Amino acid sequence: MRTVVVRKGHAKPLWFGHPWVFAEAIASLGKGDDDWVAVVDEARKPIGRGWLSPKSALRVRIVDRDPRGADEETVVARRLEAAVALRRRLFPDPMRTDAYRLVHGEGDGLPGLVVDRFGSVLVAQFSTRPLVRRREALARRLLALTGATSLVGRPGGKEAEEGIAEAEVAFAAGSPAPTPVVAREDGLLFEVDVQRGQKTGHYADQRENRRAVAEVAGGGRVLDLFAGSCGFSVAALRAGAAAAEAVDSSAGALLIGTCNAERNGVGGRLRVVESDAGERLDALARAKTSFDVVVSDPPRFAPARAGLERALNAYRAVHGKALARVAPGGFAAVFSCSGAVEPAVFADVVRAALRDVARTATVLRVLAAGPDHPVGLAAPEGRYLTGLLLRLDP
């Protein structure tokens, strides 16, 4: 078996359980063509085994900590079985919720693999070279374990770093996915564009946060910024909100959002606005329009730490404009989906944004992705979604 040797002084995070071995931490890649490799420290003490990506800055992802354990196929099978078992425990009633993250990469001990389930369809991101090589076997096992009928492969965003050509990303297994795919979340029906929608087609990571917003939306007017397919709007309207305005720059996403509202019997109370969120907020400010609940869920502004300062300024600006549109005593849910923005840093950004617009607020909840997005204690980078549910002072 090919052995990767870690440089002196670089093994400590790995001993504490972190799964990533970066290129600069490697003293030797060993000999051979295998991409399932053993990892040892400078004294040749075994650390574990994992997948080698020879063209990536993140050179090895550790999968198994037992250097003399079962073979790779058995290890991966056990990881998949455990991931599926956890979701069955979290979502025992598929008639209520069958939209969730089935495999969450490092959090499920399968680094680089993301799989979301939407009813009978699985949407997978095989974002590393080793996973692309194994995807047919992985797809067969996932379909067998879950009883799903279709699996669709989607880009994960890291393919270029792995040397994966765009033409290699397209992948499907099982039966063709139905059109449209309709999934359940907390009893709501959501149409999912598994072929062209953003990421995997639906943001299952916001499920609990949509529920939290719905709890405070009864009787109120809702502004849903960066709305996508209008999940927050639909959840709030079904919970009794009087009206919702959903703002997004994608006409296609808003069309699906309109369909979602109609499927859930709230189409008459939803208004969709195709616009840049900042421009729409400026127009609402000029009209002095306020809302009882405002949701601001912008895209990832900080894909890496190199652009962190610029991203923090962008979050401060857009959230400040959003918070200014909250009526006295109203509520706001503000988010960052940038893994480089830690929760404490994000809280500082929101405090600054409130100060910019001369408002004060209290925190009702700290928001994050649900338990189907587990995060390893030794690898906090797996937590990327952070948010706050606020009550603006009267």
C-alpha cells in the first residue's frame, strides 16, 4: 500500500482527528499509483488511511483511523450505512420530511462526498478525483441502502482544484429523475430542480431556520431577500404570515418559488420581485417601507480566508440595509454561508450593521444547519452556515 509521510511538526492536527493533509505538510508521497493510501508521521507511526488527490492542495483526506482495519470497500460501506441510519432516526416519517442531507462529507467520515435526498431522488457531489473514480460503486450502494430510484451528479465547486474536467462532472445512476422532483419538508411541498438548480437544487441546510422564522411570522409582513425558490416565504405564509415579498435575481428560481407557494396553498399572498437585493432594499428605503420579519440569506461572500475582510464588509452592508427595513419590535434572520466566517466574527458584523443603521436588537436564537449536517469536533471547518434570529427593539 502506498504510504504518505507527513513532515515533522505537521502531524498534530491529524492526531487530534482532523482529516485533511495539505500538500505542504507532506514529506513523501511514496511509490505506486494507488489513491487509497496509508498516512504516517515523520517517525513512521501510523495515523490512518485515506484518499489521495495528487493535483490538489488538499492532498490527502483521511477516511479511516485504524491503519490495520478493514479494507477500503468495507470501511466506506460502513460509513454509508451509518449515515443512512442517522437520517432514518432524524427523519422517521417520510410523509412529513423526505428532503435532507444524506451524506455530509467529513461530518460523516466520507470527505468530499455530499449527497442530498429529495423524495426518491439522490443528488450527489463527487468533488474529488478519488470519488469520481468510485462514483458508480458509491451510487449503486447509495441507491440500495436508501431505496431511492434515481441519483443525479452535480458539480461541487472544487473540481478544477482536483483536475476534474467539466465534462467529467455529468453523472446519473438508476432510473431517470422525474420532472419535476417534489419533496417534503416539515409537511411543506417543495419543487426541486435537481438538474440546474443552485447546489443540489434545494437548501436543506435551512430547514430548521425556516421553521424558526415561521414561528415568529404569524400575522406579519415578510421580506425574503436572496429568496431562491422562496422556502422562507412559503414556510412563513403557511404559518400564518399575512403577506411575503420574495426578492431574487434569478427568474428561474422565483418561478419555482411561485410554484412552491401555489403547491402549499399560499400563492395569493406571495409577491416575487426579480431584482438585485441591494437595489431592492434601496427602493424600499426610499419608499420608507418596513416589514415585520426580514430574512437576509446572501450567497457565500468569502469562499476562502484570503477574501475575508472584503466579505465581512459586504455582509455588514447588506445586512445593515436589511435590518433598517424591520419595523419596530419586528424580527430579522440574517445569515452567512461562508465557512471562513466564524460565528463570533459574524456576530460582530451584525452588531456593526445594527450600529450603522442606529438600531438595537436582542438575539432569540443562534442559527445553524440542522443535525443532518454533522460537524466533526476536530474539523470545525465543516460548519459553514451561521446566523442569528433577532428581535429589533421597539
